[in-house]
Amino acid sequence: MKKWIFPMLILLTLILAACSSNAETGSEDETDDTITYESETGPVEVPANPERVVVLSSYAGDLIKLGVNVVGVDSWSAMNPNFEEHLEQAEVVSNQDLEKIIELEPDLIIGLNNIENADKLKEIAPTVLFTYGKNDYLEQHIEIGKVVNKEEEAREWAEDFKERAAALGEDIKAKIGEDSTVTVIENFEKQFYLFGDNWGRGTEILYQAMDLKMPEAVAEVAMEPGYFAISQEVLGDYVGDYVILSLTNDQDTSFLEADWYNNIDAVEKGNVFQADAKAFYFNDALSLEYQLDFFEEKFLGTE
């Protein structure tokens, strides 16, 4: 009896150890499938490696920069020429298109917290919503990185971008002068919109990262709300030494040929840099890279 009892005990011990190991491995695998993101409204369990993301906001460029597959995107992002090749297979959706979103089988939804149907979206897939402007333009990219489990990659990019933008700002100020002012405007119908320092259109780079100056007249009306609408007749009162004209070509652009516009000092001096508004709307990582290259080319004459 004793001759077989001892080997059996050893075998039983090995079996129990193997079962325990398998159980632990299974638990780890299950944990590795998801992570918990601490959102504004509380913890959200999201996939550790999302493969089908629907974006109902202005963060598509952040996801593209991080190499995340986007299967559904908002209409504004879909119009961005810089996103076009990355979103060829993505469907244009809104928060109202619940059935269409279901058909896309997303494993993650990202949007803004003021959208309708948020509760219904959460039933389709884990949903993370952000308040626009709550995080600054670099922190927002890092937060997106956290959601898709790529925080380190996002943080490294943000730190590098901040350094590159600051260095370019020094070069630009050395050329145009420390006290030169820059106005960012966008045309819409018969009006112009002035922008503060955190409403896309390159404003975060110009005024925050590069520390270029904004005309006082613009700061007085646009800094707090983020943007401010003016009539064509008073545009000259807000134009600084340089102008970034975020041009909307599908709106009326006849002002470009008008005498009142061409008599503005910055226009006469050739200090107006025209940008495609559709490529300039956002402040996501991909758009920021494009804007930084644009400013280098326009201010310093490099390509």
C-alpha cells in the first residue's frame, strides 16, 4: 500500500498546482481584456485594446495618431482632409444614429458630455464622454491615450510636441519681433469669427505653446467665451500685425477681392496666411502637427 500511496500524493499535488496555475492565468487574461478609466462621471470599464471605436466628437485625430481603428466618426471630422485616408472605411454617424452605430459593432464610444442619447449609447458599448475645454489641448490627448490604454505613448508625444512648438515660437518671435500680434479669424456667411487661445484653428499653438501676442481688442472679446462674431465692417479694428485666416471656401469669400479688406495694413503687407478651415478646426494631435508645420512654413518661409 505504501508503495503507491506516495506517488499518488505527488501526482495529486501536481494536478492541484496545475489547476491553481490555470485559474490564476485565466483571471489575469480576463483582467487584461479590460481596464478601468476614471472618467468625469466615474469609472468606466473599457477594452484594453479597442479595435472598433466610434468617435462622436473632435477626437478622431487623437485616435488616428495613436494608431486606433475608427469605424464611426462625426461629420466634421469626416470633412477634414488630413483625416481622409485614415477614415476611408469609417461611417459618418451622430449620436442620433443608434441603429447605425449598433451595426458598426463598436467596442468603445467616445464623445462629448452634452450629447443626447448618452444612456442609450452606453448600452451599445463602453462610452467615455468629455467636457470640451476641461483639459488643455495636450492633456486631452493624454486622456484619450488613457482611454485606449496608450497613456505612455500619448504622454511622450505631448512632451515632445510642447518642446518643438516652444522652440519654433522662439524662432518666429526672433523674425517678426517679440511684440508683433497675431489675429486668428474665420469667415462665416457675412461675418468673421475671432478666436481666443483654446478654440482650435491653431490658437493653442500660437498663444499658449509659442507665447505669441494677441491684439488687446481680440483678447477683450474672445478670450473668455473662446470665440466672438463680428461684422465685416469692423474687421480692421481687430487685425494684428499678422493674420491666420481659417478660410471656409464653401462660404462667401468675395471679401478677398473687396477694397475695404485689401486696404487693411496686414493684408497690404502680405501678412495674412490662409489655411483650409476644414483642416484647421480641431486641436487633436494630428491637427496640431499639421498646424505646427503650417506655421513654420508661413512665418519662416520653410517647407
